[in-house]
Amino acid sequence: MASQLAKFTSRALTSSPRQRIVLAASSAQQNDSFSMLKSYFSTTERPPKHAMLSSDRKVKAPPMVYIAGEEMTHYACELFTKQWFEPYFDLSAWERYDLSCKARDESNDQGLHDAVDAGKRIGAIFKEPTITPSAEQKKEMGLTRSLGSPNGAMRRGWNGITISRDTIHIDGIELGYKKPVFFERHAVGGEYGAGWDKVGKGTLLTTYLPQDGSAPFIVDKRDLTDDHNVVVVYHNPYDNVETLAHLFFKRCFDQGITPYIVTKKTVFKWQEGFWATMKKVFDEHYKEDFEKAGYLERSGGVLQHLISDAATMQLIRWTDGGFGMAAHNYDGDMLTDQIAQVHRSPGFITSNLVGKNDDGSLIKEFEASHGTVSDLWQQHLEGKETSLNPLGLVEAMIGAMEHAAVLDAERNPDDPEKVIAKDQIFNYTLTLRTALHNTFRYGQGTRDMTGPSGFTTEDFIGKVAWRLQRYLAAQYEETPPPKLGEPDLKYRRNYDIDSEAVAEMFARFDKNKDGFIDYEEFTRMLVKLNVAPKKTEKMGEKKPDV
């Protein structure tokens, strides 16, 4: 058993949660352990007994940092943590930090510093959406000081490399892009860390002082002739671009999608270094594999560079998906917002900050791509019904738990209980995702998906909890229920069908002659035969619960 369990600690399990969602990579490129996991933890086969779990015996969840925010998303996270996670896991090893505006103000932001330190020590973080208060919000909340965004402190403290933002997909429901779209946004540098000031007429010098003691030199000199100017200075650290490139190309290859690099280097000459590094890594380590697999066919057989202007156009046109992009910090921010709009909303996009610890292990922080949903929170406070779709929040929680499980098993390779717990967590997260997606597929989703008849926030979370419990319990059944099938009609005593006439009729309604009758053709056939069902269903009639 120990040797079998050890196989599950392979590098394949360090793949991102989006890679685990899609499971679409070519089987020829998967190592044995990943294939075993895919088979064991599919929803159509029973997982191995050691990976099963139930509310009768809680699994000890590995250490993880939980950062709490506020408003509607905080309320939803509390609900689904209580109903979906607490029944099956002992969460005592989670370290919780409150980054609501009130808590940050009262602690003089000590809570933020503590959360960053804990994230660096543990390496797996889940973060609820938080508020960076405006001057007006500062007054409304009665805060004593201005609060900056916590994201900058986190990216610096965790040696941020990239922010991975990927589309979320539900089989059978078309959201926007048909296939996965990946994005790597450089996590540091650019306008977000800029220094600036308001100045009048004069001369602006930007001088570089080398750390090695060599002679300083002027990077830029310009004369300011207006009475009113704003001067801005920022830089882009490029040491980690090579690591970003490896993360990006590995993810793209694992999912069989085509990578593109986005810059504005034709105008911003200083961006050439980003492209040059990405291309060098690709040519030396990945090009041959991508070519053999045929993943560069859509890009002309090469790693293609896109000017950011062109990228904005392609994001609208390439709705089939199946591509990935990597860009600088600001461009990545803007382009991923556009991806979110094509793919329905920010609620269907992941957001995963990846950094590197001092020992070389990856620090991963997972959060939803949307904010605290203030409008629904106000409705909730007024006692009105709300219908929040928690999909992005749940994907973030799943990603953090999986990464925490992988880290805990890797740090304790001789402890079989850690490996078993990891397998239980991966089984649980796949089962939860199936329960969540099936609830949408059965028309029991939130109102953004199913219209005014959709479930409220509370009812949706309750419905997923009910379905999750059923799915987990079903894994313990020793033998699957019998599959009932209708016997061949030819064996009926009164079978007297003119097969040639049936074939002729089929051909008449198979309009595109592809050998199949699709939904539209089937509907047309029923109408012409005058056997199409009418809209006579009584309002309020109870439908079977599924």
C-alpha cells in the first residue's frame, strides 16, 4: 500500500486546479500516476477505499491560510464552508486572518502583515474578496486611516511571479469560450508600483545608481514646459520571467492549447526583454514537443507574438478557445477583464497568484476574480432575497485545498497518513465540483444562470450540499446499481416494421445527410408528423427531484 500511495505524490499533482478541472491533455503526455488519479477519481468509477470520506469520520485538512473579506462573498463563503467542508474535514490546522476594513483599521494593518508571513510559511492560501476603501468609504466605515490594496503586499511578500487567470467550464453549458483559455499576467512591476508626483515647469532626471558601486548614469532627461504635470516612474523586474515562462508553457502543453505572447514592444521598446526571454525558454525547452503534438498549427507552427491591440481583437474572435496568453502586469489586467466579459462574467474566471518560496517551492494564493458584490449585500441587509453564484469562490477554495494537500504530502513523504489525506482531498474536490456543476446542469442554478426562477444563495448552497452528500455516500456502495436497458425491438412478438420505409423517412428528415438527426431536425420532424408535445404543463406542478 505504501508504495502505491507514494505514486500519488508525483509532480503531476502539482498541476493547477484548472488543469485538474479540464483533464483534457493527451493521454500520451500523461505520466502513469496522473492517469491512475484520473481513473480512480473520475465520477464514473469508484475511487480506491483509502480515498473515500464521509461525515462519520472527518479528514484532518492540511495547513492552509484562510483570508476572510467582507460583504456578500464573505457571507456566501461562511455558508458553503459550514455546509460543504465542515461536515467532512477537521479544519483546525487552517490559520484564519480577518482582512475586513474594520479589522485592518483596528490592528493598524498588523493582520495583513501576519497573513503575508503565514502565507510564506505555509504556501497555500485562500482569499475571499476584500475592499480597498475609497475616501468616501473611509468616512462611511468610520476608519481612522487610509488602507491600500492588500494585493501589493502579498505579491511582494510571496515573491509573486504570475497571476494565472483561466476560464471555468461546465460540461453541457456554453458560457462563452468553448474550450479553456489560459492567461499569465506578470505579477510585479509596471504602473501598479509606480512613484509619481505633481510638478510644474523644470527638468526631470531619472538617475540610476548601480549597487556594485560603478558610476551612476542618467536613464532619462526631459524638460517640462507645462505649468501642470504629473511625472510617473516605474520599472519591470525581469528576473522571474523565465520561471513565468516555464509555468505558462507547461500548463499550455498539459492542456493541448496554443500559447501566445502579448506585448506592445513595437512602441514600448523596453518590453522586448519580456518577449525575448519567453521565446528563448520556449525554443530551448518546449518547441519540439509542441510541434510534435500539433499544438502550434493555429499559430502557423511558431510561438506567435501578438501586439496588445491585436490581442484585444482576437479575444473577441477566438470564441472557440483553446489558447493561452502571457503578458505584462497592466496588459494582463486589462485583457483578462475582457476575457471575463466574453466568458459571461468575472465569476467564471479563476485568479491564482503564484510565487516562489526561499526553498524553491511554489506559493499559491487562490481567490475569485470578482469583488465583494456590494449590491447583493445591500439587498441581503434589507432582508431581500439574493442569488449569488459562488462558482469562482468555490474553485478558489478547491485550488487552495489541493495545493495545501500536495505541499503537506511532499513535506512529509514518510507519513502515509498525509498521502492518504491528499488522495481523500482530491477525491472530495472532484466530487464537489461534479455536484456543483450538475446542480447547474439540472436547471437548479442561481438566477444569473437560470433566470428569475433560479435558486437563492442559501437554497443553491443547500442543494449542492444535499447532492454532494449523496455522491460521497454512493462511493461506498460495493456494487454499482444494475443498468437497465430496453431490449431490442426486433425481439418483440408483434414486431412488423418496414425497415426500408423507416430508412427512407430517416433520410427525409436528416437534412444535412450526416447520418444523424440533431435536435433541430428532430423538432422539425415531430412538427411535420404532428406529434410534437404542446406546452400544456400545469404551472406549479412539482417536478421530480434530481
